[in-house]
Amino acid sequence: MSTTTSSEILDVSGTPAVPFTRLVSVEVRKALDTRAGRWFSGSIVLLSLAVVVIYAFAAPENARDFSDVIAVSGAVLGYFLPILLILMVTSEWSQRTGLTTFTLEPHRGRVVAAKLCGGLILGAVLIVIAMLVAAVGTLIGGGDWSITADVLVKGFLVANLIGILTGFAIGMLLMNSPAAIVTYFIYSLVLPIAVGILSSFQQWFADLAPWIEFNTAQGLMFQADGAPSGEVFAQLLVSGTIWLVVPFVLGLLRLLRAEPK
């Protein structure tokens, strides 16, 4: 007597991949569909509005122009927007959702790209809101509506774009929410103060600082009128490689190889 065992093999080779636009929409929704995500995003807007309103009343009359107010609004946004990107990356590991995410989409590179695109979309929305907040502050303060391209492009758009990429790189590199947030504040607040103190005492270090400290190099770029000079551009390139490109590449390699637990 013989027994025949039949087994069915499910062929999924013809199954189409998840559309990238769907991955991006999922990442945007994941960043906002929790109370923490909604409150944090809303808090950025409310804090920016509160600071701008206070500035509109407290600033001198000759410092209430749209270019001045948008710099204030952009500064508030620049400090907290990177944290939103950090949480988008680290939530997969701190909340242990990585198993589900990487099972539904096993190609991690697509997930990382979707997170970055989703973060850029959220960042663009918050940047537009920050500009509207600056407009409200200008109306309250009664300032002039003129704004230069340097302030809008370098001091607002480029600065926030660098912040988005920095937060994303730190999140990938550490993959832990508290550690990444603390590291970001050390990088953005403590390190520039320490560099400034050392630069005030040692001229050789003041000359070296823009080459090794990204915030200092960015400050020189924002202060320059028009396009940055060759030296400033070289300083941005070198310090940006140290503090942005290298962490981004190392973080990407770590995230692609890490084992979700």
C-alpha cells in the first residue's frame, strides 16, 4: 500500500511589489497616527507661533520685518523638526514595529527611502506652516514684507533641510529614541557653545573650527551675502562630510544589517 503526499507551493514570484508611494504614505501616517506624534507636531507649530507673537510685541520696530520674523520662526522649527525625523526612524526599534515593517516590505532600502521621503514631506508642510506663522507675526508687528533671497533660501529652507538630514542620520546611526535625541541636542546646542568658547581663547582653533564643526561652517554660510565663497564652501564640504555624510552612511549600513528583535 503506497501513500501519496501532495504539497502545494504558493508561487508569489509574480506578485507586484508594494508601490513606493504607498510606503511613503504609510510612513507619513505612522508619524502622525499616534497621540505622541500628533502632539509633537502640533507642539512645534504652537511653540513657533508663541515665540513669533512674543517677538512681534517685544522686538524693536526696525526688527519686525518679515525677514526678521521668518528667521525667528525658522530657528524654532530648526531645533525641533529633526526630532520628528529621529522618531520616524527609531520608532521601528524602540516600539518593536520593525518585525512587522520589514516582513511586509523585506527590502529595507525601500523602507528607508520611504521614511526619508515621508520626513521631507512632513518637513515641507511644517516649513510652509512656519512661513504662515511668520506672516502672522509680521501682521501683528506691523513690519515690512520685504525679504531677501539669502534669508529665505539659506537661512530658512537650506537650514531646515540640513536639520532634516541630520536628524535622519542620527536616528539611523543610534536606532534608539532617547539616545538619538540627547545626541542631537548635544550636537546642536552644547557643541557650538563649546567650540565658541574655545575659539574665543585660541585663534588657531577659531581658524580650524569651520573645517571640523558643521554648525560653525553653516553660520559662516548664513552670514555671507550671496553665494558662499570658495573657502566657506570648502569648509561646508569638509565639516558636512564629517558630521552629516559619514554618520548618514554608517547609519544606513547599520540599519540595513541590524536584526529586529
